[in-house]
Amino acid sequence: MDRLKQLESFVSIATRGSLTAAAKAEGVAPAIMGRRLDALEERLGVKLLVRTTRRLTLTHEGSAFLEDCQRLLVDMANAEASVSAGGVKASGHLRMTAPAGFGRRHVAPLVPRFQELHPEVTISLNLSDRVVDLAGESFDCAVRVGDMPDSSLVSLRLADNRRRCVATPAFVKRHGAPQHPSELSRFACLTLSSDASQTRGWAFRLPDAAGKLEVIHFKPHGPLDCSDGQVLHDWCLAGYGIAWRSTWEVEAEIDAGLLVPLLDAYAAPANGIYALFPHARHLPLRVRLWLDFLKQQYGRPEFWGGIR
């Protein structure tokens, strides 16, 4: 029990960003949360959080451990629910949200299939590229793509996602292919004109002076840009330039030979596709089953149209 309480406290502290906030949520003194964190770090023999007078920051080990702990706590809640629920069927209304482009392609098709499996559940799917306030707007869960910012929400990693440079075979035949990210300036690149996730440019992993790999950002340019990712995808398929797109957008076209990957040797590390929800305890059965269903579907390589 002590070990479980330590893990729960660590997750609460890390996601809420302070001992005080975590202690308030649990109704205990901050000193108690601090002692649990100290005991966990001592037992593991590793520093999980760097504490200053102003803020708490996850260490590299702490960040990796946080994801494992969140997954473990969700799995435990699911295991308990499967026993305690017995023959109870999922019912009620499930409200969820997802980014527009990803949601149209990889969430919406799954919703009717899930509802057929659980006919007593009704479902509302909101597709929007704005960051929805789950608790404030009464959503049960969200699907989001990319690295997760510090948040009080619980996250469950569903799948990996990478970004790849792609172009049509005809474009490569006419213009050649860049052999290094620095050569992108010589090519017509299709870029987002306003997108917060790409303000730093396209990310690649390159060796530094000491030979250590680090992520470097390039800001390519071209005669065409657009604020809508689907338009860039369509322009790329029409042969107008090189695009930097997520694997969930282009994997099927690469497998079909409609697009060819470029600069894969320099691809940045994968980020994730996540399910987010307000808390791990006492999740309704319909939410737990939906999360399990998503993870199962996204875990199949053939779901994405190729080997990831």
C-alpha cells in the first residue's frame, strides 16, 4: 500500500506542478506529500524531480517514470473495474474531443464500431484544433498528438507518431532529393503559415561538434504556404513541393507509392499520440473501455496503413 501511495503521490505532484497543489487535492499536508516523494526517490535510488523555491521540474528519469506510473495506475483501475463491475454493461453518454484532421481520419471511423460493441453508450465527438478545457467543458477524454505540456490531466500514450519529409516520385524525379536538412533551402517546401507547433521549424536529429545527436530546427521556405494541414497534404500529393507531415497523415500514401520519404536518416525522435482525461480514479466504465479500445486499435501496425 505504501508503494502504491508513493506512486500516486508522485503522479499527482508531477502533473499538478507543486507539492501544495497535490496535497490540497488529496486533503493532506504538503509535508506528507514531500515525505512520500523522498521515500520513493530513496527506494528507487534516482532523482525524479528537481525542487526549487519556485517550481518543480521533472528529471529525464522522472519524465519516463511518470509515463510508466500513469499507465500502471490506469491499468490497475481497469483491472479493479473489470472485477467490481462484473456483468455490468457500459452505459451513459461519452463526450470526447480530438484534433480536426487526426480526428476525421483516425478517431471518427472508430466511434461507430465502439458504439456497436456497447449499444447502451451514446457518444458525442468534438473535432477542433483548439485546446479544449476537458473539465471546464465537461468532456470525458481527449485524443491529442504531440508532446504533452505540463498539466493536471492524466495522459495515456496510445501510439508513437513521427514527422517525415515527403514528396511525390514525380517531384523528386524533376528536382532531385535533399541529402541533408540544410539543403531544404534549395527546394520548394510546403509550410504552415500559422501553427504554434511548428514556430521553430522542421525538426531533425543531427550530430553536434562532439558527435552527440541533438534536435535541430530548420525553417524552410517555398512559394506556397497555408494555415491548413490538409491543404498542404493535398498540395504535396499534387507534386507542388516537399512537406513535413505526421506519419498518421502519410503512411498509407508512402505504402501505396504516392509519396516517397526524404531525409529519414535525420528524422527527429518520435512524439506521441495520447488520450487525456481529468483523473484516473473512478473513471466511468464507458471511458475505460473506450481507452482500451483506442489503445488496442492503435497498437495494430496495419491500422496506420504501414509498419511504424
